[in-house]
Amino acid sequence: MTEAGALKLTTRGDREIVMTRVFDAPRALVFKAFTTPELVKQWLLGPPGWSMPVCEIDLRVGGRYRYVWRHTHGNEMGMGGVYREIVAPEKVVATEKFDESWYPGEAVGTILLIEQGGRTTLTQTVLYESREARDGVLKSPMESGVAAGYDRLATLLASMKAQ
Amino acid sequence: MSAHLDATFAALADPTRRAILARLAIGEASVLELAKPFAMSQPAISKHLKVLERAGLISRGQQAQRRPRRLDARPLADATRWLEQYRQFWEASFQRLDALLDQMKTLQKKSGHEGPQTTRAADPRAKGGKRRRSSTDENISSTRRKGDYP
């Protein structure tokens, strides 16, 4: 079983990022912390220096959410999207798009919460639109389900650095 | 940049291509040399090389006959940096969420919403906690301020 606190981050296939994290709390609370603006504003802040002046959540299928972060240096970063599926307290699927997006199109984020023995495992997936995938450029049947783990990448880079 | 990252991750999603990259990390190699360790035809290897080339991960040397492939590290570095920033964002956020969830659990216990687990009354986290009875979100937010976090 995964230790609480350890973040696992991998890529899956050619369009997804998958993240897992265990929280020492029942999933009803985790779900609440993910979907209540006053709570989200308190934790979804990234590295020190960021605050979240805007956090609007209309938690229903077809409803929108809007997040804006502001750094103490003044720069802002905004994103938002539309809820596609809500199964409280287990699952939320929503589109996501940054105001100044560094990737093409819209991504789809999924939050899945599984509770076991009072602890909650979060699996957060972001599926990106990919021109390569859409155009069927990569047709290799080997792709699906193969994880190009971050660790592998790190190992590869380490071996490169060792040169 | 973004389309490049897509292509980079797609290229890295395959074990054969990762093995090719690992081989090229040692030094440049011809298609024949690259095909040797794999039970694959040369056209199959060439297909993988094309994907890697398109992702900008490898390039071809100029020697007319051999045309050795070599590794280009920049897209890999971009991909790593992106993933690293992503990880840092969520790691920092989830650490705050841990603290918040602890607080929520404490409030929930105090307000008696929970059944059997309230037997853990001597929870050290409860010490010096909020005195209020209710467990509304407003209470939690009003007791925390920015700057409470590391």
C-alpha cells in the first residue's frame, strides 16, 4: 500500500498524466476539500508566493469552474472548465483550459477517490488533446497502457549526464 | 513547445524507443547497430527512429554512408522540467491539503458527526484547536490565513 504523502506522477500512453496520492482522511472530506471554493482556496496554491483570489465552482454537470492564482510578484494565472461528470464523493470529471495555455486545445481532468480503512487514495488524471494522437500519426499497437514513468526519464537523464 | 511535449511523451511511451535512447546516450550509432539488440526488422526500427526524430529527440549525422543517429537532449530536458514543475505544484498543494484535512477531521469529531471514530478522543491534533462547535467551511476558512503555510 502506498504511504500517505508520497506523490506518484507518471505519464500513461501518449496523452495522459496520472498522479496518485494517499490522504489520511475519509474521502467525503477529501471530496469536500476539492469541491468547496473556500477550502480549495486554502490549499490549491502550488509553491509559496501564490494565492487564489478567484475560485468559483458550480458543481453540477454542465456547470463551470474558474480558478485564478496571483503571485506576490503580481503575475496572474487563470484556468477554468466545465464539469462533465460528478459522482459524489467518488469522482469528478471536468474539462480544463488555461488562459494562456502552453498546450493545444482543452484537457480533461478526472479525480477519482477510493477510500480504504479511513484513508483515501486520489488518482488524478489529465488527458491532453494531442494533434499527434488525433491525426493517428502514432499507430503503434504497443502504446496503450505503457507507462513512460517519470522515474525512467530521470534514470535516462542521469545516464546521459554520466557521460 | 506544447506540441513538442506531446511528441516527446509519445516517443517516450514505448520501451523500444526508450531503449534506443538509452543506447544513444552512450554515443551515436547507425540504424544497423541500433537494430542489433532488438528482435526487430530494420524497417520496424526505422519506424521507431522516425518517431524519435519527429519528437526532436534524435538527429542524423552527416556521414553519407552511415548516417549515424545521435541523441538530442533538449526536448527531454523540456519534458522533465515540465513534469518537475507539475510535481512541485501538486506536492506543495497536497501538503497544505493534508493540514486542512486534519483540521476538518478535528472539527468533524468535535461536532460529533462521526460515530465510532470519536472514541479516539485523545487525538493530539485536537489540542489547542478551534473552540467552535460547528464544522462549517466558513469556520475553517476564517481560522486560517495566508501565511499559515510553509
